[in-house]
Amino acid sequence: MKAKYETSESWVQRESQFLKDNGFNGTGAWSDVDMMRQMAHPLVFTVIVNPMGSYKSDHIRKYKCGSGP
């Protein structure tokens, strides 16, 4: 990637323009959202929301020993 784009910022700019030129107006959930947010006019992006993601670990931590908080 470094040989082709030199910097991460250049990669985001060029690939975003490539997507726009080909009719895309957004990116998928596994895109580098932090890099996208730094652009002056970022494409629309999707983030992965997992509301139950920490439930299991929190539940195990809370109840594994049989004691409460």
C-alpha cells in the first residue's frame, strides 16, 4: 500500500474518489471509519453496532463466582 499510495490519507482520498467515480456514495461496515471521518467530505459509512456484544462477558464476570456486584 505504501508503494502505491505513500500515506494512509492519500489512500482514503484516492479510493474514496474511485468509489464516487463509479457511482458509490458510501462504504461498508468494515471500512476504516476513523480515516473516513478525517476527510473534508467523507463518503457515508456504516459502523457495526452490537448492543449485546459485551453482555456475555459482563454476565460471566458478574455471575461466575455466584456473587453480585
